Amino acid sequence: MKFSEYEYKELDFKDIQKQVENFTNTLKKTNDLNEAMKIIHAYDALYRDVDTQQTLCSIRHTQDVSDAYYEQQSGVWDEQAPVLQASFQLFEKCLLRHPYWKKWNYQLLISMA
């Protein structure tokens, strides 16, 4: 696939924050490895999608700084990225501080490969 064929889509940042918050709260409550793996895989897919869209915006804005659309989108990312990163960090702290983390760690790493 050529870079030009990748679709950039505007994201609903409030919805993403809600999803991450739901992942975090659900993870806090579970002691079940299978449920934790589903949550972590869903979080990972969301994180990758967000990261891809931010990267696409950044590259396209860098390629043509006169493009008003990507200039505007770049400004949105400048405002929203720190907020999203804070949400992502809360999820990751929750995972690493989970009482079952040591028990799950090896199995989770294998499932993510």
C-alpha cells in the first residue's frame, strides 16, 4: 500500500478518552486473565489507530505546510495529544499496578506477539 492511499480520519477525542477510561475501570475490576487480555487487545488496537492517525497528520502537514486542513488538524493534535497521553498512561499504570500483573505478565506478552 502506498502512503498516499492511507486514509486520514478525524478522531472523536472525547470518545477515545471514554473508551480508555472504560478499559481502565474494567481492568481494575477483573481478576480473569481472558477478560484482561480482551481489554488489553482492545486498548492496543485503539492506541495503534490513534497513533497512526496522528502520524499521518504529522507527515502530511510536514509534506505541505501550506495545506490549511492539515495545519488545522495539526493544531487539534497539539491540543489533544497530551490529554490522550494522560489517559493512556493511566491505563498503563493500572495494568502495571494490577495485583495479578506478575501472574499475567508472561501470558500477556506471549499473546501480544
